[in-house]
Amino acid sequence: MTSPQDRPLIVVSGATGNIGRSLVGRLLADGAAVRALTRDPARAGLPAAAETVRADLTGTGDLAPLLAGADALFLNLAAGGDAAAVAVLDAAVRAGVRRVVLNSSMAVTGTPADDTHFIARLHAGLERAVRDSGLEWTVVRGGNYATNALAWAPSIRAAGVVREAHPGAQSVPVHEADLADVAAVALLDRTGTHLGRAYVVTGPERMTLAQQVAAIGRATGREIRVEQISEEEAAEAMVGRYLTKEAARELVRMFGATVDAPPFPVSDAVEQVTGRPARTFARWAEDHAADFT
Ligand SMILES: NC(=O)c1ccc[n+]([C@@H]2O[C@H](COP(=O)([O-])OP(=O)(O)OC[C@H]3O[C@@H](n4cnc5c(N)ncnc54)[C@H](OP(=O)(O)O)[C@@H]3O)[C@@H](O)[C@H]2O)c1
């Protein structure tokens, strides 16, 4: 950071989430002060060294105290949605925060294609708001998260089975700790190297869903079957608070298109930014073995 302060204060939105939790730990280890935002501090289970603050970002509460005195903000759309993220960004500008690091998606290309599907549209809109905010900015465009595999945990635990419409769908799954490490470097950097950059951040290797299941089997020492289901069944299983049926269908179709499509690019951004290679999915499965047993 350009801050003259020895110990920059970083506000982390979505601090109990996949990336947020990892990021809080990383920032503290790097010597930063952390203000971690969560709707429920009592249940957050974050390190005592972080200042854990109650914040429902979709509520009507005053956002100013959340940003007061901060040097930088890690902004995650998952913490309340896009309108909430824009409100937090505006509050950061008003509070005199100097830098924002945005958690975005590899779906964003910065071309008109971004208007053609909902994930890209959503994240591209927030990227524009960040670029227009006048703050120093870095965007972390994550590829498919390894944590998506956590959706298999209930059926693996209950029946040793994973049900997917496209077991041959390919991606380059990225460990949340790598996304967090890249974000931490961008938040704390004092050289300016990462300003105005949008990094596509993936894992180190392309894998099918079936290969991911096999890696979880090896990490947990259990036999896991893969059962193919229809696209409609898969979409039904994905519908949730933030995902409509239509959006879920679109996602399932997108996964299907990766079975035969040219493979996703493998990015070296983790190594470029952090100086060490991205963690493998096998490593992720070992780190999360307890989630599947
Ligand atoms: N999955 C992928 O493959 C992928 C790929 C690229 C980009 N992305 C993007 O990455 C983001 C997900 O990141 P993640 O996995 O780290 O998120 P996550 O694990 O879902 O965490 C989100 C956190 O936001 C907090 N939150 C939810 N509603 C809130 C509200 N109303 N006010 C304040 N906080 C709220 C929750 O914390 P509390 O319960 O403690 O409040 C939660 O822990 C999404 O925007 C997604 O589009 C995902």
C-alpha cells in the first residue's frame, strides 16, 4: 500500500466465506490489522486478532463505521449481492479508503460477450463500479472454485455418491487460499505493481469433475461413485437463495459445453503475484477431507 502507516487496516467483506476466512488469516499473518464483516460475529469463529464487526450489508444500517479509518477494502459480491457491494464501495469512497480489491469472476472478459450471460453481467457491472470509483483497484477474476466440490459433501457422506449431469465437464479448480493470497498481496502491496490489473486466477491443472471426485476419494480413503443425472435434475439441485432455476439451467448448460470445448486456460497468476505455484486440487481435497467424512 501507499499508506505511510506501518500497519494498514483492511476491511474484509464476506469474512466468514471461503475466500474471506482464508484472507483474514493471511492478512493477519502478514502483519495487517483486519476488520472482518459478518452478519453474526458470535458464530463467525474468526481469529481474536481480527476486529470482527456485525454487518448485514443488505440491511439499512449505516455503513460509514464499517469503513472508518480503513486503508483498503476486499469486496465480495457474495456478501449481500451487487447492490450491497456498490453501497459498500460508495461508503468506502466517502470514508477515504484508498484501495479496493474486488473478488470477480473469470467469466468477465471485458468484451460485449459479458452481456450474454448472467454471471459475467453481474460481475462486470461491479467491476465497472470499482473502476469508476476513483479508488486504487485490483480485480481478482477467479476461475471455478475448488470449493464448488463442497456441494457433493452431503451425498458423499450419506451414500458415497456424486450426482452430476456432466461428469466429464472440465475446469481448472482454484484453491480459496490461492485466491486469498493473491488478494492479500494486492491489498498490501506498496509498489503499485498490481494497481489497475485484473488477474484471471485459476488452479494449476485442468480436471474433469470425475477426476475431482477421484481426488476426494484418495484424500478421504473412500470409494465414491459418480452417477450421471439429467440437466434438469442437476439444475433443480443447484437452485438456492441467489440462484434462480433459469440461472441454474444456464450454469449446467455451460458446464456441459466444457466437456468437448477447448479447455479453459490455465493461468499462472498465482505464481506471478505470490511467487509460488498454485495449490493442486489434490492438496485442496486433503485440506478439506474432514468436510467429506
Ligand atoms: N464458485 C465459483 O466457482 C466462483 C467462481 C468465480 C467467482 N465466484 C464468485 O465468488 C463469490 C463467492 O465467494 P466465496 O465463495 O468466498 O463466498 P461465500 O463462501 O459464499 O461467502 C460469502 C459470505 O458473505 C456473507 N454474507 C452473505 N450475505 C450477507 C449479507 N447480507 N450481508 C453481509 N454479509 C453477507 C456470509 O457471511 P456471514 O454469514 O458471516 O454474514 C458468507 O460467509 C461469488 O460472488 C461468486 O459469484 C465464484
